[in-house]
Amino acid sequence: MAAINLGSSTSRRRARFHELEVADVRPLTADAVEVTFAVPGELHDDFGYVAGQHLALRATIDGQEVRRSYSICRPPTPGSISVAIKRDLGGRFSTWANSELQPGARIDVMVPQGTFTSALEQVDGAHVVGIAAGSGITPMMALAHEVLSRSETSTFSLVFSNRSTLDVMFIEELADLKDRYPARLALHHVLSREQRAAPLMSGRIDEERLERILSELIRPESVDEWFLCGPFELVQLCRDVLAAKGVDEAHVRFELFTTGKPDAAGGDRGRPVQLEAGEETWTLDFTLDGQSSQVQSPVAARESILNAALRVRPDVPFACAGGVCGTCRAKVVSGSVQMTENYALEPDELERGYVLTCQSHPKGDTAKVVVDYDV
């Protein structure tokens, strides 16, 4: 079978919003829904995607613009694209989507973004492993389908952690996938608050349990590529344990929906900043859609590049504003900046000068920063 490329880890496209109509809202659990958007023919190329990518959604809720990113949960299907949205405690967008969003509504959807994609040149004979918790299953649905459907010799092992059976998103779809590929899909449900027949599958995934899973169920030396998706603590635990076992980090891909760190910088969302006469400032020059803009920022305000740019260009791309989704990515042309957090950019992107503008601030006595969103 011919070599199959599942997608480049560094391919990105310009982050643009298009208004799409909601075709369906389907309950997955008591606190999660699958939202499907209709993609008109003229936007087919714009919304082409690779398994593992995500969409940023933008809606006005109670008079306030809210943006959130959600992973695409279905393999590519002409005319539609779907994401899963789990209700977060206090989450404005997720609560609205679960409670009020209906078919026929029209909201802004950004073209697919993200690098949580396979770097394997081919999947013949490949063994791919996914470890997910809760809504972290969403990108795994598309990834597992892609790996298994493209080759008759590929295998996919999935470790999926939830509190109970009632909390398992896509439980029927996972069962169907297992029925379709019984010998090539290994599905391991780990439930933290529900007793299972196998003691190893009952309880929270801590270091001890993960070590046992990697010795009794999935041997790291047999794995070609790893995908980790879930809360910060679980993803970091998996990365640490795999590194200790000698797994090359180049073969470990991870994605976070939030950092889960209470002290993490949350990013700025265009907060107002006043410039006083005679105040020390730094200058931001940036290019977006071929148009150059400039803004002065007070040094004392300590605002991010994103925040400064939003004050003069409300169309500057961003979604999570927490260093997770990568939507606000831009290239530093000149000047020196420092990023507070980075959970989205690959090492090669950093080497080429790309930064997350939501987490970037001028470094030291830098007086001018120039960035380009178009490259």
C-alpha cells in the first residue's frame, strides 16, 4: 500500500472566521453535545482538515463576544464538520452551547487549526497510542478512524479515563469502531469512580497505575507515535513517565484544552489601557491581511502583544488566550520578546521565530517589536 501522510506537524493556514449554520446538535452525555456545522461548497477547501485539528468558535452571548476552541471529532465529510463541546463548570460558551444552541443558528467558525496531527510518513504496520481523559477523547475519534481506515496493518491502542460509564463521550461510536476493527483497536476504559472487573481499570490514572498500564497492556517499545489529550496534570504525568522510559519526545504529541494551573497566565482579551503623557512606552508594529498597523503600549501596563494589537485591530486572531490553541501565532520580525506559556508551538516553529502573541511581552528594554501574522 502507498505511503500515507496524515498531515504535517507544522502546516498552518491563516486564521479566518466564516459564518456557518448549525446543522445538528446531538447530546453525547448529560453534559456534552456534538455540534455539526454545514459547510457550503464554496468553503470546502477552507474547511479541509487533518485528523486531530480543532475549530475556534465565536459567538455573542449576553452581549459579550466569547471565543473557544474545540477539537474536530469526525473524519473528513464533504459538506459538514463536527466538534464536541463538554460543559465546563462556569464555562460561558460551553454552558450556552449545551443549553441553548439549536440547529439553524449561525455562528462564526474559524478555519481548522492545530498541530495535534500525525507526523508519520506512513501508517502501514504502525502502532499508534492515544491516552485521553474526559473531553480529551474528541480529537482521538478522528485520529483513530484515520489510522485504522487507511491501512489494513495499522493498530491503535486507546486508554480512556472517565469518572463513570455515564460520563463516557462517544461510547457508542467507540463500540462501533471496536466492532469494525476488533483485532486492530485495543480499547481500555479506566473509570475512577466506578468499579470494573479488572482492578487496573478502576481508579484514577496516577503514576503507579500508568506504570502498570505501560508494562502490562502497552509496551512503549512497540509504539510508533503517542497522542496525549486531557487535563494538564494527566498529560504532564504521561510525558514525564514516557521520557523516563526513554521514549523520544519527537514521537509524543500532546494537546491541552486548559492548562489547569491556577497560577498560569490567562492571557489578555483587549483590556483597556490608557497612555499618559510622558509615560515610557514600547511600540508594536504588526502586519495582518497585508495591512500594517502600529500601537504604543505603556511599559508599566505589561500588556501582551495580543492585547496591544486588539486595541487597534479587533480582527486580530485569537481563541483561548492561554497559550494552548495556537490561534494567535505570529512571527517576530524584529525586537525581542518572552513567552510566559507555550503549549501549542513546535520546536521548529520557535526556532523560526514564531510566538504566541497572547503570551508574549517585550523582553528587557526592547523599545519596538515587529510581528507578522501573515507568514
